[in-house]
Amino acid sequence: MNSTNEDSAISNIKSYYIICSLSAGFGLISIIMSMAIIIIIRRSKPRLHTVRHLLMCNTCIASIVYCIVQTINYSFLIFLPWETGDIGCQWRGYFGYMTISAATYSYLVQATSRLFFARFSTKYPWLLTFKTHYYLILIHWIAVLIIPLSSVITKDIRFRPGLLCWVPLKYTIHVAYTVFGYYFVPIASIMIIYIYIYRRIKNERKRAKSILHTVNEKRDLEVLRNIVILLFIYITGGVPTMLFLLFTMEIFYLAGIVTFTLAVTVEKICTILLDRELRQVVWNIIYSRNRVTPFENTITQTRNAANVKRV
């Protein structure tokens, strides 16, 4: 597969207008939902002030940054076609890959936290503190800034008319690195953690430990299961792009632009639905705002207010 065939796969720049508009629309919805989740968690003291929800906010921040960066990349593609510099394209590719890895590795941070709670809670209680998890978040962002540096260190990414600033398919090793580093490593690591915790819980059941301990382990497994579900929703958005890497068909390339941000939107909806505490808080907010005051109570309150004014 050569670069000429790849460059010719996208022949009509007008196709981007509708596709990128849809993607930007889903991105805006994702940003609003992510910010809403962060605000709700921030204001719901102390119910949602937990380590788990702290890491959930970290994932929401990664999603916000991802949607913003991708929208900027679409803007360069459609509205700034005269920006043809290779260096600028390399940095757009870097930030694009960085935000993808920021989201995927944020789930790995959440899975690592569940491992701390499930395996080391008794022996190393300091691993469960907020301070430790702030360090985890710091390490997460340092790592995702380093992982995509190949985009700017090498000269593989160059400006190509009508294409986003990604690594061309002819650079097989670099493409393999992006797929492996941004997707397979976090997915495989989370699955290994999930299997380990599942087997540990299964073994603990055989030992017939206390009911409280069993409930806590079931909770760890439930939270980790939700992390796996959310990660795979996010990863599903990249399936059309993977198909494009294999077949270089325009339909897969255009679909991939939309499905990335669509997956983030679906993931935010599922974040609210799958997290029991967050779901209850959101439902209480919606219910309290939509609750209708009975008509008779309204009349009584009005009369009382009038009597107070007369007094």
C-alpha cells in the first residue's frame, strides 16, 4: 500500500462539511455532558467526593480536551486549507494522538485504582488516599504527553491535501506503534487487572470470608466491569478508522471522523447510567426541577404571603 493510493482515497473535500459538522456537534454535546458531570461531582458533598469519582472527573477532562483538539483539527481541514506547513501538521497530529491516549489511559488509571482497593487495601492503606490518586493522575498526564512524541520527533507526518494529520499508512512501524501504544496497551492491561480481580474474588468466595468483605469485593468487580464497558464504548468509535487502515475506503475514513466523538457522547451517557451514586444524584436534580407544586398549595402560599404583607 503506497501513499498515492491513500491520498486518493479521499477525493471530495465537500464530503467533510457534513461529516465534520456532525462530529463537532457530538463533540459539543460530549463537552457539555463532561462539564456537567464534573460540576455535579464537585457540588455533591460528601456523597460523590470519593476517589472513584475523582478519577471519573479526570476521564471527563480527557474527553473535553479530546473533543476540543479534534474540532480544531477539523477546522484546519475545512476552513484553513492554506495552512500547509509540515511542522504545524506534525503538532496537530501530536495533540490528536495525545488526546486519544489521554482518554484510553485514564481508564487504565481507574482500573489501577480498583486494583489498589481490591488487593492492597489492608497491607498498604496509603494507596487508597486522595494524595496517591493525585499522583496517579499526574503520572497519567505525563505519560500521555510522552507517548505520542514520535509524531514530532520523526518526519513521518506531513501535510497532505484533504487528509487529517495522521501517520501515513506507508510508515508501517509507526502506524503499528500508534495502534499498539494508544489502544492495545491500555486495553490489555485493563483486561489483565479485571481477570486478576475476578479470580481473586472467586477464590475468596471459596474461603467463605465475612459478608462485608465479600460485598466490598463484589463492588470492586462491579466498578471494574463498568470501566471495561466504558472503555470498549470509546474504543468502538475507532473501529471504522481501523477498517480504513486495512482497506483505505473513503466510507470508513469519513465514518471514523463521526464515530470517535459519537462514542465519547455515548460513553458519557453510560457513565451516568452505570454509576449508581452519580445516577441517583442526577435523577434527584431532574426530579426536583420537574416536580410540580399542587394547585391548592400554591393558592394557600399566595394567601399567606398576602396576609403577611397586610400585617
